[in-house]
Amino acid sequence: MSKAVNNSGMNQLAKEISGLHLDEQFADVTIVIDGVEIPAHRMILSQRCPYFKAMFASGMIESKSKRIELRETPINGFKSVLKWIYTGVSEFTDLSTALEILRLASMYQLMELGYLAVDYINSKLNIDNVWMVLNESANITLGFLSLNAFATVRLNSWKFVQNESFVKLHLKVLKKVLERDMGKVENTEILEALVRWMKANPDQSVHFLDLLKMVPLNSIGIGDLASIVPSELMGANVLMEVAREQQAMFETGAVVNTNFVSPKYGVRVLSGGDPNYFSPRSRCRFLTHVMTRSDRGIVVDLGQVFTINEVGLYLSDWHHLQQLAYTYTVDVSKNKSMWARVAYHVCENRYCTNHDHFFKKVNVRYIRIWGQEPVNETFVLCAMEVAYCVFDVYDESEKCPLLHCKEKRSKK
């Protein structure tokens, strides 16, 4: 037996059910929010919303009462949710409304409405309102909303820490922000943003010390620390003790799978290009040096001593375009006077630009990349990472947990 689908009939049915929205004549339950009474129908609520279906089938007082009072529920947001239950139409007028509806959709288990709200939120997401989404995502178990918000932060990390809305972050969200890689934001800029937050949130003073421990203070000079952090917020002796603890932590290899080539840790270029190459304000696109015995090579100061076992280099395809095979070395040092060689690379494959060099763990502050051959040609470095990886680096089935390492890893 075949079934004929009558679209006209279905549309008429949907229209008639929609017409029951806020209709008092056949309503059999009244929802009360902040004294406002909203007529509704148990059958429709039960059929469209798992939350109300469970409520009416529970046998509790609400299952028989003709009045149901909803507490801590925004009236405008609920009206939008109720309209969607009856009509299937969602209306998002602004980001605040969409976040409100998303919260209620999560509460009432309305997944389809929740996805619609997330789509709208993502379309409106920018650096000025991302704090609202971050704060909301801390209260809603929708991981992809949080991921999109943090992706926006990372792409605009410098603007984010400078934005006046930074001080509006919830404590839980602020901790997540400080835990993450802040891209090319310098350590002093992160500390300045945190101090602004501390001044704006004095009621959270019990957490100030823990928050300061999340910023690499040991890579900031004593004078800068004293000028950035007022004594009324935290004493200089406490800051110095935190800095010493952090240095010991980095030197013992307690920080793993983290790229230390970051302004967050105070990295600077000593030779080969702009000293602030890793800063967002740098307009330099490459680090270079001429491959001669007299050239110092490319030397990078990580800003402090770290325990590392990996140096990853991303070289320009300029060598490929010039059809050059080349040789380079990677040396490391703790004091810039005694160097140890951790890599000697002969690249016969002219198409290979990504190189990950692993070695036994060592305490390092300075990295020197020195092109050897062909003589008098220019060695060009686009990006690099330095880390202490905790997996079996010689197992090709393993993937480096660093995001940027996965992005630029290639088969050798």
C-alpha cells in the first residue's frame, strides 16, 4: 500500500497547531514566570519537549497542577522557546537573546533549537562579544561552542587581552584562557591584562595568587614585575617566590607538550631578523642568514631555561624554488657560551620543508640554527617550535600533541 503525502494538508496542520500558541480557550495549564501567566497545552508541551514530557509523567505535583511556576527563568527567552515549540520558528534578535535561548534549550533538552542558536551565535561572534560566549559556555555542556569561542580568541589574542571586556570574564573562564596558548601575546601583556582583571574583581582576591602562578613571571624582569603588579594586589616577595617556583618547574620538565617559542615566555631573536619576530607587531615574515662560516646563524633566546627534547623547524619553500639541496645544524645552549649539537640535517629531498628533531632531554635557553651548505646562499626559516614531548618520539604511529606540530608535520 502506497502512502500519498499531502503537503497542503501538512502545512494546514502545522498552521492550526501554531494557532494554539498563547491561545487561552483550550489551554489546560498555565506557566507562571515572575508573576506573568502564559497559557499552554500539556499535550503539545509533552510531544515537543522532553523536559515537560518527563514532568507531566512524573506523578509529582506539577504533573497534575494547572499552574506551573518556573523559577530563575528569563521571561523573554522562555517566550521565544515556547514559540518554537508551537511553531518551529526561531527568532534571534541579538547575541544576548540567542545565548538566553541556548541556555533554555539546553535545560529543556531541545537539541534542534540549541543547534540553531549556536549557528546564530557563531555568525555574530567577534572579539568584542566573545567574552559573553566564553562565560556562557562555562555553564553549558556544548563543547563546540567553547571551541569556536576559544578559536576566535586565539586568532585575535593580542586584541583580546587589550579589549576592555577582558575584565568581564568569569573566574573559571579566565583560568581556561590563561592555561591556553595565547599565540603571539607577550608575557608582560598577559600580566597587564590579568592585573586589570584583578582590579575590576576585588571580590575574587582569594584567587589572585593562583592566577598569577598561571602567568610565566620568571620570564619578566624584577623591575617590570614591580611596575605592573601594584603592591596592594601582591607583594614583591611573593611574586619573586612564584617566579623561582616556575623556573624550577620549567627546568625539571614539569611542563610538557607546550611550544616554548612564544612571547608568553619572553622569546626574542638575537640574530637572523627582527628581535620581536614572534610578536604580533612584527612585520618580518622570515628569519634568515647567509650560509657562511662567519655568519652567526639564526639565534633565538627562549627567555628562560626549559627542559626540551624537540625542535621543530618549518623552512621556506624558497630552497625548493631555487632547486637547492641544503645542510643545517641545530645547537642548543643554557648560557650562550657552551653549545651542544642536537641535530645535523642533510636535506636531499628538495620538497621537504618540515623538520622535527628529537633528542635526549636537555636544559636549554638558546637555540642556534646554522645553515652550512650551499655556501653563500640564504637560509630561510618561517616558524619553529621547541617543546618537551612525553610520547615515544621514535614511534612513527604517534602524533605530536602540539597543534602547530600536527599542522606542519610531514612524512620523511
